[in-house]
Amino acid sequence: MRVVPSLALLAVLCASPSTSTEAFHAKHAFSHHYGTSNSVLKSTAEASVTEVPTSPIEGMRPGTSGLRKKVEVWQGVKDEDKHYVENFIQSLIDTAAAAEKSKGRTLDTIIVAGDGRYYNTEAMQIICRVLAGNGVSNIWVPQNGIMSTPAVSATIRRREGGQAQGAIVLTASHNPGGPGEDFGIKYNE
């Protein structure tokens, strides 16, 4: 998998007035550029990419549109689950990039949002680093990283003429969240 270190992450984030980089807790200099209807945050930092060896993890088999596991699995508490989020996101990116390539396009615009449950902020930081490391140049994150699944779907189709190619949504749907409870990641197109 390819990962951008956390302090360099802001170099690749583009946001609108409705988005925020607060979830990243990185002190970083950036400038605001205002257009007619959009505000874009641009960083002056350069990012370096680190290659991290990865291999399939037993039991990492998505269901209908994603994968739900206990929070501690995603956190990599056990050695066999180390880099669990990174591995799963890399597999999503590889699949989405191949689909875009078959259409003659590159994967460059992804929404990352969640329902605000426990571990949301930490997972979003990891996800954005992996996306950036894979060359995704437009990572849209809503304010505080929170957006409902239906709103994410609408944003994919409508914002900036449907420019987003997909979204990584952090939710375990109706299941309970918190330590010892569920957390899930799914990909929507």
C-alpha cells in the first residue's frame, strides 16, 4: 500500500465552504483561494509517499457494499490485524482505480465521510493518507467528517456535476458503536 505521512496530507486536500480539515489535527500553513461558488484550501507542503508491504488478512471479506467488524479489529489491536484499515482501503482503491482505468479515466476524486461514531476521526486520517499515497488528488471531507449515507450518495451524483467517482463511508449502519462494538467501511459509487 502507498501512504502519505499525516503532516503532508493537507497538501492534497481540496475542500469547499462546507468542508473542514479539523479532523486531521495537523498544524499546517495553507492559503484560501475563493472562486465563484467554491473555496479551496491549498497547502504549500510537499508530500512524500511511503511504500508499506501488505498482504491479505484472514476474514477480510466485504458484504453487500462494505465490511463491518469490531472497532478493535479496525484499530489493529492484535498483531494479525495490524494495518487493517490500510489494507482494506488499499483493496478498495485498487478495485475502483481498475474500474476507472477501464473507462479511460484515473481515480482522482473521492469523498470520505462517516456517521460520527467512535473511531471515525482516526480512520479518516488513515484513509486520507492512503488515498493521497495512491494519487487521489481531490479528497472531499465534510465538516467534522460527518455526513449521512444518503447525503454522500447525493453528493457523488450532484456536486460539481458528479465529479466524485465514489465515496468511502464510515458506518456500521444500525449496529451499536463504541469500544467493543461495531465499525464499518463501505464504498459507494
